Amino acid sequence: MRKNYSWLAIAALFLTLACGTLQAAVKLPALFGDDMVLQRDRAAPVWGWADKGEEITVRIAGQTHSTKAGEDGRWKVALDKLPAGEPLEMSVKTSKGEEIKIKNILVGEVWICSGQSNMEMGVGACDNAKAEIAAADYPNLRLFTVPKNKAAEPVAELKAKWLPCTPKNIGPDNWSSFSAAAYFFGRQLHKELGVPIGLIHTSWGGTPAEFWTSRKTLEAYPALKSLARGESSCLYNGMIAPLIPYGIRGVIWYQGESNIARAYQYRTLFPAMIRNWRTDWGQGDFPFLFVQIAPFRYGKNDPALWAELCEAQAMTLQNTPNTGMAVTVDIGDVKDIHPKNKQEVGRRLALWALAKVYGKEIVHSGPLYRSMSVEGGKIRLRFEHADGGLFSLDGNPLTDFTVAGADQKFVPASAEIDGDTVVVSSPEVAAPVAVRFAWRDDTSPNLVNQEGLPAGPFRTDAWKGLTEEN
């Protein structure tokens, strides 16, 4: 028996050594696997790990790229630009003869899809869920879901895989199916562009933006230093860092509900997070498209908190290059923080992408407030994206406008469309100086442009807000 135990010990030792050798072999991140999508027309990075000094050769579509693993075992090459086309195969091989082959690779458009619960919300929880899932058969639309992971420091790897879009892979008829906002966005692009689409979904419900921002970034801004503690940066570390520097076209983002009590701070935080991602990715100011959060009655909170968060998002659109904003005031549900019409959310995000990223000449935004002028006892409002005129969505008089004089007391106002402007007045305010529109979380406005896209909340004043000291 002792001899048997000795042989078992020796066998276990050899097995351990063998496993150690296998672990030291060339390795790729989970992002590089069968059914993946590479970003077209861009020098897409490919990276991984191997023994220190090991020579690595990557081959794809007639290209050959070689490099050596560094002191930490990490290596990286950049592919020559690839066009969209037929499925490809990639070979990653070491000078020792170890090889990884990746099959059924498509080249097309890759988008990161991130945020909190309204991005996480699955196709199975949205309108017409069963029919949408049954119709989700797009083999050239590929899905990659990042597992939830909080990390104190940036991590390099995750466990996930690419899946072709099928009814089975979209997921069950409930919340846990693939992100609805991401899917409907990707589906629209796939249909309009006729190229493969890769969607990398990385979101977590109930999370504030500081969780998705690096500690270094938070510490760099005086207004954000107080956030650089606790769990802040945990999702950047665990769910964004392992994706960098994968080749992407851009990002779609749906978040903000968890920051409404700190909307003034969000004016700095949100643009800082965008700059953080762009800097770390090293792929320039890639498109960053986001959803302006929908109306929802936040309990006993002041109704204007929501409007101030929407304002911070609109200011990000104005002040941060290459961004886009999908307005959702007309498709929300003041009794449900998770409105179910994610089809329209995805479509509106896709409109921004198609117009601003892919050069389509289409109307992609609802009216955005531009300027005002006082005309006697009235105020005239001017808008961007009002070509073709302004309209009432339901044909009734315009709603949700208020006006104030120098006393800063807002009262309900009448509003009339005059071509591509709106004229606002109230008999209670003889000398108006400011207008606010949809400035409460239970709003239901009806101002749209010719394409039926809505105007979002705005104000013409810069008076101190509720969250300015927070």
C-alpha cells in the first residue's frame, strides 16, 4: 500500500507540473474566441499572455504579425485594417508550436453597451417580449455579456464568450435575457448598414457613475475627490478594464437614475468618465451615445431632481465632443423606473449613430433648446433640430411649460408654436425672464419635431439648483 501511495504521489506531482506547463502556454482573453466580431477598417489590437520572451505569431486573412511576450508575459499586436466580409479564422501560435485557432470570426461594427438597470433590462422584460425573442434570428449579430464583477483593482480577464444572435441565445422570456436596449440598437444598425454587428454588454442595475470611473480619474477632479473611496471604481476595474483595448466603434450608455440626488456633480462626473474611457482605450474620441433618463416619480424627492440630472446629461451633449443623446420623455412610465419600450430607445440611439457616425442624412434628434428672446410680455424660444417646423405630438396645445419673472417664481404658461419657434407667456407674469420645460419627474410633454422626436427637459435660466451644493 505504501508503494502504491508513493506512485500516486509521483503521478500527482507530474500532473501538477503538466498543468503548470499548460497554464504557461499561450493564452487569449475571453474576448478572442469563436464567433467574435472584429472592428472593421481599424487596426484592431490582439493581445494575450505567454512565457516571458516567447515569440507569438498571429495570422488572419493573409496577414502575419509577430511579437514577443514581455517580462510580465503579456504580448500585443495590431492587425492591419480588415473590411467586413466572409467569416475568417485566426491562428495564434508560439515558437514552441503551441497554437490557438479561432473560427467563424466576423468583421463589422463593435459597440460597448453599458450602464445600470435600464441597460441591463433584458429583451424578455420589454414590450412584445415573446414575439421579439422568437424573431431574434440574426447570425451575423453577435452577443457578448460581461459577468458582474466588483474589483478593488483593474483585472485583466473575465469569463464569457461570443454568441450568435438566436432566440435561444437572446435568452429566456424574462429580465435575464440579453440587454434589450443593446439588442434593438444593434439590430437597427445591422439592418441599416448590412454588416456584422458585435455587442459587448457590460452593465449592473442600481449603480452610480462613479462605480464605472477609474480611481485615478476621480482623484484628478476637485469636485470628484470625495467619491474616490469605498466601492467607487469597482465596476470600471472589474467590467471595463478587461475589455481595454479591444477594437470598438463606440459606446452606448443608459445610466443616471442612481445619481439624481447629485445632478450638479454629474455635470463633472459624466464627462470625466467619458474622457477616462476614451483615454484608456487609446482609440481617440470614439462616439459615446447615451439615453437621457425617462420620467419617473421618485417618491418624496423634489420633482426637479430628475430634471437637473437630465440637464447634466444635456450639458454633456453640448460640451463633450462626439456624443449623442436619445431623449425618452414620451416613452417613459412615471410609475415604472424601467419603461418597457426599449425598441424605441434602441432605435433612437441608432439614429444618432447612423447620422453622426455612419454619415446618413437623417433626422436623428428631437428639438434641443438653443436660445430665447423677450418680446414684450412673452418669450420666444429657438431650437436646434427643428427643421420642418415644430408640432404637438397629440395635436393638443403644448404642455409642461412654465414661466417666471425676476422673482424666480414659476407658474404654468401657455405655449404656441410659431414655425420653428415656441412663444411662451402667462397673464400672471407681466415681465417674463425665464422659461422651464418639462421640469419635473412626472412630466408628459408633447413638443416634437417633424419626425416625431421629442424635446427634452430644459430651462433658460441658470439660477441655483437643488443639487448645486451636493
